[in-house]
Amino acid sequence: MVGCYADEVPFFIDPFDQGLFRDADEVFALLRSNHISPKPSDLAPTTIREVLCRSCRNLANHYSAASDLARAQIFSEFADEFEATHERYLQP
């Protein structure tokens, strides 16, 4: 789900349903239909770190499933480094 927060009331674009525009209530209904108890924080923007880590983990899993362990390791290490860098910058 992609959110747009430029206006007073955010709206969401569902890339898995032909780019259908949804409001918050529709997103919550979709979550409920998938047996997920929605929380307002579910509509909050995702950080760049979270997007990068998830993308790298997805690629690591993809390459692992394809038995390309060298590439899987590279993307796994990228995700680990993003997390470690984030933790370093959180320290006072």
C-alpha cells in the first residue's frame, strides 16, 4: 500500500488492486479481511531504513530459494549493515 500524505486527509493507492485509491477506512477493512487487527500506526509512513531492509531481505530470500547463495549473502549483509548503521546513529 502506498500512502500520500500531502493533503489534510491522506489517501492510499493499492498496487495489488490495479492502483485503486483507498481511504483509511478501506485500508482498515482490507486488513480486517486478512485477519489483522488494524491500528492507526499501520497507516504511518514507513522509514527508508525499513524499506531498504525489507527489500534486501526479500532479495536474499529470493536468491536463497534460487540456490544463488553468494547473492543471497550479499543482500543479507546489506540488510544487516542498514540495521547496524541505524543502531549506531541512535546511540547518544
